[in-house]
Amino acid sequence: MKEKILDKAIDMFLNLGFKSVTMDDLANEIGISKKTIYTHFENKTKLVEASTNQLFCSISQGIDHICSWHKNPIEELYEIKKFVMVHLKDEKSSPQYQLQKYYPKIYGSMRTRQYEVMQECVVSNVKRGIDQGIYRENLNIDFVSRIYFAGGTSLKDRTLFPVDKFPATELMDNYLEYHLRGIVTPKGRKILNSIINSNQE
């Protein structure tokens, strides 16, 4: 039952937002009493914490799995973006923004963990891209990985990027292209252009 509650909570939080979903909404959706939820989760904060942990773990495992395919580094970033967007339901309800606003402690620890995973993934991606001659040799890898994370995080700021002007999928595509155009070699640019062209077909 605990897993069922967690799965439904994650689904509802991503679609409707962390603030909007009440324990009553969740109980009604699953068809159980609110008391049953409280036997597994002390309060809503504990449920939010467990939900974000579970989501973080499944996304991290998915990213590891994609990295194990050993695609070229440009394709790899597009595969990761696609996977994350599906798992976050295209972020219709700005879940990360709501998490930051209403559950700042949970958001803070989640951001630290995200940074650790992203840092490792992007550093490895950049090193392989340089080795394969598709990223420029003279890159400051530490800078590139940090600026990529910082930029990706700022995309979640709905005051900077209001969703009516910047739909999530389009925003991520634009950001990824912006990041890659700054680091690719002419050889890498050919790969990037072919991916962008095939995505537009």
C-alpha cells in the first residue's frame, strides 16, 4: 500500500503541484481513507520528502542506464533530456518551483543531490566529447559542467521563464542547443545539426 500511495502522490504532485494536492485529494484518488495514508506517512511534508526521493532515484537510475549505452556525447544529452522530461511530465505544474517555495529544506537537499549526479554525468560527457573530437579541446571542464547545471536550474524559475512564453519542452531544447553550440567542434556541429533536423521532422 505504501508504494501505491507513493506512486499516486508522485503522479499528482507532478501534474498538479506540491502545494495544490491535499491528503484528502490523494485519499479520494486512491479510494482509501486519509487515516491509511497517515499510517505510512506522518504528515504531508514526509510524503513530499519520500516522493521527491523516489523520483530522484528513478531519474538517476535512468540517467545511469542511458550513459551505459555509450552513445556519442551529443546524442547522450538529448536522450537524457527526453527521459527526464517524460519522467517530470513536462513539468506542467512547475513542481520544482513549488517545492522550492513551500518545502525549501527538501528542495535544498534535493538540489545538492541533483548537482552531484549532474556534475559527474556532465564532466564524463565533456571528457568523452573532447576525446572523440566533437567538443573543443580547450574547454574548462569544471566551468562547463557547473554553468550547465546553473543554467538548467534557472530554467525552473517561472518569473524568468513564464510557462505561457516558454513551454517546458521547447525551453529545454533551446537550452541544450545553446549549451552544445558553445562547446562543439565543426565535427560536433554536424552531429548536433543532424539531431536538431531529425527532431524537427
